[in-house]
Amino acid sequence: MTKILAFLILAMMVFHLIKPLGLPGLRRRADFWKLAVLALGLMALAAAASHGR
């Protein structure tokens, strides 16, 4: 699950560098770091959920 999530976020980051997504808070190309922070949080949450069982 975390590998798929990492790939999707990485693809979104590359696409955002080419053409900004236009979402609130993601209107400039320089905002791609926010996607990286989101990815770290989601992957940590997914890892905690899988190891918590």
C-alpha cells in the first residue's frame, strides 16, 4: 500500500511541476513541497495502520 501511495504522490508532484494543479494552496509550481509533506504524513499513517494490527 505504501509503495502505491508513494508512486501516486510522486506522480502528482511531477505533474504539479509541469502544470500546477490549481487546488487551494497548490497554485504555484514552488508549492510542490506541500505534496511531499502530505506524502510523508500519509505514508506514516499507512505504516502505523499496518503495523498496529
